[in-house]
Amino acid sequence: MTSTSMSKGANLPVAVGAVRAVLGWTGGPGAPDADASALLLGADGRVREDGDFVFYNQPRHASGAVRHLGKRRDAGATTDTVEVDLRSLEPEIERVVLGASADGGTFGQLSGLTLRLLDAGTRREFARFDMEATTETAFIGGELYRRGGEWKFRAIGQGYASGLAGLATDFGISVDEEPGVPASAPGTPPVGVPAAAPAPPTPQAPPAPRTPPVPPAPPAPQVPPASASRSSKGEERLPVDMHKRLSLRKEQVAVSLRKHGAEGVTARVVLILDASGSMSFLYAKGVVADVVERMAAVAAQLDDDGAMQAWTFASHAARLPDLTLGELPEWLKLHVRVGELSLFRRSKKPRKGLLAGQVDMRTVGIQNEEQKAIAEVRTYVREHPAADPTLVLFFSDGGVYRNNEIERELREAVDEPIFWQFVGLGRSNYGVLERFDTLPGRRVDNVGFFAVDDIGGLPDPELYDRLLSEFPSWITAARREGIL
């Protein structure tokens, strides 16, 4: 049996009856320890009960199918192993997530971070996944999953800043608040997605996103000031500094539209925000809040009611309340969030509930399922037809692995009055989104994509030029083909 070297998002069939998942790394002075774990999930992506979490304090699943075998250290290198007997897993278990947590630091402080899969019977390695990390304190290395009655493995390599507690609670585990379990940072589905537990805990209120500094005024737009930007309902209620930023940005959006031959065009604007685990750092730094504020200017210029429909997604998609300009500061505080990953005690007391309009972000999960958000927006547009086309602004930090499903959704959407503008936040694997411009067999090119390493450092003129460069040409092509 030869070993397959895997890249992020790749998958392969598992042709053995039992698997040893070996997490390996090399530490150094001041480096943390790491602990491997496994979560047994049903078809809803959640555990059935707390016993479905196997880790150092609960090393054996009741079925005997999953065991935490513990650590070995040899010449500075350390491994921690979980064994999964696929033949003994209960029929209702659809996935086994192979996770890890860092104790006393981040995974970025470890070198040689690797997940190896071995045949538990022969101890021969059949897959190897070399992973990269930075500030994460929890990590999903990969997952074993059923497909068509057979087992497969998918390399995920996705982390978030929440520690063991966050890793557990994201999949429906109740975690006792006790010494030795690290507190998790505040940090991550559609309205109506049910929580797994009958009495979910009260999430901690998310921190208010940082208000970005007032940027320097962009170059004077080469359009008459009287027609540079539209007046939108509610913008007069904004705080003074935010109103100034909005006015300057609306003018720049107008300039960008005029450059591309789309002066005066109107559109419904939809915003989609990645809330997967790896996005935690960008939420905590206020990057996502800044992005939303900058996109509000696009909606204000293209749609005179200044409103955006909005979704968030990770393992599931969730409809957020509509964003209207006059409510922008409060909307940012309430809805620009990743999962509530705080610790809590077991309690029979009823949950106090979320703030008005908030989605229970724990039900979103942490993985990348872009196709679910795409499908929900398509359904919304079909059920709420509009005279204007729809521009979808879709922000993600990558980790795309549902390539076939995403491609199918976007191909089927070619005949719909929707243009999909994807924006990548950093260097990552964007899969089919990055390749879509080259894919043949479409009446019109209904997808745009670009990625930036630091969107906060990208000046407004350049951001809007890149964001709106393909939308006008799609409008022309869609009208020619009778789509609009």
C-alpha cells in the first residue's frame, strides 16, 4: 500500500476496516502541547450526545468504535493518536471529524504539523496531510465520512481561535466550566436551522466590531458632483464619521460604475459572509465589519433604498436580517459574528435567548459549505423577483472543497438574473471559484472572482474598481441573451 500525499480539500476512498489518525508535530522552547480528538456526527452535522466526543478526558466511545490512544514522544517529535474502527461505527454516524486543540499557545508555534492515516491492522500509512497554521488554538485536520455506502477521507486543515471548548461546542457538545479547560475567545446558520441540544446555552454577547479610521478622501471623481451618488433612506441617521465615509465611498462607487460604462445602473445587492472557523481572526480584528461598511456604500449607490439582504455560512447557511443604512452601526454589533464559543455549565434553566433578530451562530458550524449559501440566495431571488438584477457580494477566506456542488449551483444559475462576485480574503485554496472564468459551456459569464492578501489595506478606489469590473459586462450579455 502506497501513501497518498494530500492537499487541502482533497479526498480519497478508505479501503481499510480500521484507521489510526496520527497527529504529529515538533515543538520547541515555549511551544504548546497539542491534543488529538474525534467527534462522531450524525446526518445533521451534530453529535447526538456528549459521549460522541472522544478526547483525553473521555478516551473511549461507548460503542468501542473510537478510542484515543494517547501520545508518544521521540527525539523532540510528538504524536497523538485516535483510532476509528469503521466497521463498528453505529449506522447513524455519518462523519468522524478528526480535530485537535493546542494547550498553552497556538498551532502556528508548532512545526511539522501533520495528520497521517494508517491501516490500524498493518500499521501501514496510506495517506499523509501536511498542514499549515498561524494563530489557531483549535484545528480540524480532516474527516472520515460515508458516501454511497463507502467510507472516504477528506483533508480539511482548518482552524480557529477557540481551543478545545470551541471545538466541542461548535458540534453540539456541552462543556463543563472547570480548571484545565481553556476559555475560548468570542468569535462563529439559516434562520430556522434547529440547534442540536434541546436547551442550548446562552451565548455571550459578541464584542462590538472596531470602527475603522476615517480613510483619506479618494481622488476627486471625474463626474459632476450633483449626479455622483444617490441619496439613500436612513443615511442621515448615521454617526457623523460613518456618514462622511459613506458619502465618499458612494461617490467612488459611482466613479467605478461610470468607468465601466454602467452609470445609473440599479441593482439589488446581496451580501454573503463566510463564518467558518478560519475566519475568526478576521472577525476579531474588525476586518469583516470594515468590509460590511464598505459594501453598504455599494448598496446605497445601486439601490436607492440602501438595503442589503444578507446571509452568513459555514457548515450551514443562515439568513441574517436585512441591512439598512440607518441601522448600520447596530447591525454590525449584532450580526457580524462567528460562533459563540464560550464555556458554560450544564444547566436545566431555560435559555434566556438571543438578542432581537440574532441568529444562533453555533448552529452554523465551522466548515466551508459555500453551495448551501448559493442555493439559498437562488431560492430567495426566485421567490422574490425584482425589476433590477441581483449583485451578490460573496466574501470568503477559502478552504473550498465542495467544488462539484458549487459548480453545479453556479452553472444552473446562469439563466437567472444574478451576478456572483466572489472576493477571497487572503492566500488560500478557492477551488472552482478561482477557475470559473475558464469553464466552458455557459451562455454568459455569471461569476467574478479576485483575492486580496489584506483587504483592509486596499484603497476604496481600487476595491470598487475590482468589485464592479465584470458586473456591467454581465448586464450587457444577460440582456442580449434575454436573461434580464
